[in-house]
Amino acid sequence: MQNENPLIFLIDTLFDIYIAVLLLRFLLQQLGADYYNPIAQFIVRVTQPVVGIARRYIPSYRKVDIATLIVIIIFIAIKVGLLASLRGGNYSVVAILIVSLYDFISLTFDIFIFAIFIQAILSWVNPDPRNPVSSILHSLTAPILRPVKKLLPDMGGIDISPIFALIGLMFLKRVVLYFFQLL
């Protein structure tokens, strides 16, 4: 059992949850998820107070919501800075930004890995495709699973593409973060 300050746990957990919701908003928007899905509506409502302010000052570039990306990086940087100060460390602004970018990349991979894993488990119970959770998971995983399915031969009705997608994502995450650590 870790003897860490309970305040560190609380700050880390609350920031991680909100950052994940912000990142889900960005990803679902970029992937063209159904805006009227109840889960998507919840995500938009929870993040709108912060993202709405940022959008007043930061325009989108083509179809990329730059404001939400900057808000995500800012929230990660605040979290990293707070946790460093609570632990007694003193990071420079550059170090905080590098750690923030590292955390952003890691979380992005984790969201896709988690979504594929949950969708694979749900496929065993044949969920209703109109279910809001199924719809969101499909929006997140389809861009990754579609190319993998095209590469794999027909396995007689058993879809093993999630296994290969998970292995590929986990490998790619390790490669990207390894090279990122070399900076």
C-alpha cells in the first residue's frame, strides 16, 4: 500500500477523469460520432463551460477543434504542476509541457485501447446496436478496426481483429512513448 498524500490522489483522479472526458469530446467530434447520442450530449454539457470559453478566442483549423486540444493540454499541465508542487518537486514550464504532452499521447492511446477492449467484451453478449454505449464505442473503434479487418482473412464468423488491433495499439504506444522519452 502506498503512503501518498490523499490530496494528491484526489487531485490526480479528478483531473484524470475530466481530462479523459475532454479528450473523448475531441475524439468523438473528430470521428464524426452522433452528436445526439445521450452520452455525447453528456460529454458536451460537462465540457462546454471550459471549451466554450476557449472557442471564443481559439478558432478551429479546418475541422480540427484546436480550442479543445489546448484546453486538454492546459488541464494536464495544471495537474502535473499541482502534483509536482504537492510532492515537493519544482518543474520548469518546459518540463511541465513535455510531461503534459507525454500524458496526452498516453491517454489518447489508452482511450482507444480501452474502447476496443470493452467493445470486444460487449460483442460476446450481442448488445443492441442502437444502445448509446455501443454507438459511441463503434464511433471510436471503427477507424482502427476497419483497416485491421481488411488485412485479416475470414475466420469463419469469429472476428479476431480486436486482438490484433489491441496488440498493434499497445506496440505503437510503447514505440511512440519510448521515442518521446528520448527527447
